[in-house]
Amino acid sequence: MSNQEPQERTDPVEELDELMTDESAEPGMSYTIEYDDTDRADAGADDTDTADNIDAEPEATAEPSADGAGTGDEEAAAAANTAAAALDEPDEEDSTDDVDDSVFRAYPMFSMRGVTVADAKTGEHIWNDLSMRCEAGTSYGVLVDAHNTRQHDTLVALMAGFAHPAEGSVMTKSTPLHDLTPLELRGHRIGVLLQQFALRGDLSAAANLEYAMDASNRNYLKPIAVLAQELLTRVGFAPRGDDNATQAERSRALVRTLGAVDRARVMVARAIATDPDIVLADEPTATLDETDAATILDLLRAQVHGESKQRTVIVVTTDPHVAGAMDETIDLTH
């Protein structure tokens, strides 16, 4: 554990926010959300009343006589039963709406619903009525248009909480992202893997992880130096076959001296260092060849199974092959 006082350290989350604000924000951009949610609070009321009425209705019985005197009673009972069955059977359209609402109320790990983002100057929609849901224990490849970098950057900014819509819902479980502080969001809830700002090149592989864990203000059951080494081993940066001295020496190498695939491994380790619920990766294989890309995608997909939880892994990419390597694909190119 570092002996420096917390107040003397630079908060990497705030540093990352500042970098994103200075270099990635679209000048003059604002975020306007058009959100329409029909209130169906009374959707189940009719069904409840119907069920009560059916339960209260006396059972119709008829004993036919030799001369057919009970035939009319039998027909009446049959008609009553048919009517009750019809009341029990839900209208197909209403049933679909109720299912959609009940599914959304289940609060997936990450969700966007009806998000519309407009440019403040031109009024042009960057995203229009965008909805998605991502569950725990599943990896998702989100495919975006390679020719629309503004759409791509805006989506990542919204998903990571760097940008907040004025209205609408971008949520983790039941909590809107805008209700969380940067430290709560990117220090605890979401591990963000960005090509440009994911690592500090002036620090070693292990120090990058220790830096993120120390700044998160979380309590750990082991010293963070030990945890950093374990994480590097888990992502294949310091293989288990190496002895302790070799692992330690490798982990002390400055990130700027590492090859592309080793940097990618360290980025994955840093993204999961604070044990987040969500891992968000933006073009994680952009600098890798085909073989190394497959290795890192397998590594990312494996992160849905944490030691103590099921995570959601979301990879935003312009490459259909990268998106298709995840468990599910969300195609936003149409």
C-alpha cells in the first residue's frame, strides 16, 4: 500500500474526466433525450378483478333428466365457462406491452432506453431513440458505423458516464449514471478500457494497477501489490509458469516499453482491478494482429465470471468480427 496521503495523490478518475473533456468532447454539443414511457400502472388491475370474480362465481352443475329438462342449464353453464376463459386470456398486444415493462423493471446490469442525442447547434440527431439492455454474466459486442466517429465517441461517452443526457435513462441496475459520482461510477461500478487513456506509460504494469486500486478508496482483503501481481497473472501477463522473481521483474517493466498485446493485457487487468460490475472496452483490438486480437477478445469474454460476481462485458467496435466474438451482438449500424 502506498504511504502517501490520499489527498496528495492525483485522482486518476478525475484526471481521465479532464482528459476526455479537453480532447474528446464535441464543442458545443448538448444532449437532449426524448423519452416516452406510457404509464401502465393499472395494467394488472383488470386481471385481478377478473380473477376475483371468477373465483367468486359458483360452480355451475346440471343433472340431465331422461326428458332433457337439464339441457338448458348445461348450455348456460358452458356459455359462462367460455366467457370466463375469454376473460382469462390476455389480449396479445397488451400482453406484449406488459412483458416489455416487466422486463425493464427487472433492472439489467446496464441499460439505455429511448435515448436521443442532438447537436445543440444544428439540432441534428446523433442518436435517435436508442435502447439496449445488457445482462450480468454475458458479453456484448456493440457494432457502430465505422464512418460516423461522432456517433461512436458519443455512445462511449454516454455508456461510460463521461456525458450525461438531460433526460432519459442510461442506467446501471436501478441507478442512473448521472446520480453517481465519477469515483463511484468509474472507480467502483464500471471498468473502462479506452485505447488512449487506459494506461500511464510512465508507470510499470504493476504500478498502473496499484495506482487505480489505491485511488478507488476501496477496502481490499490483501495488499494491493499482491493483488496487482495476481491480476497480471490472471490475464496472462505474468504467466503462472514463471518463478516469483521473473514475474516481479516483468511486472516492473514500464508500460511504454511493452508490446501491443502485453499493453492490452495490462489494460484488461486495470479495468477489472477494482472488481467492477461492468467492463466497457472501446476498440480493444485496434492495434493488434488477428492472432493477438483473438487472445484479447477471449480474455475479455472470460471477465464475465468474476471471483465474487457475474459481470457484464461490453465491447464497442466498428469491426463485425470483433462484435461477433462476444456472446451477443447489438448492431447499431442500421
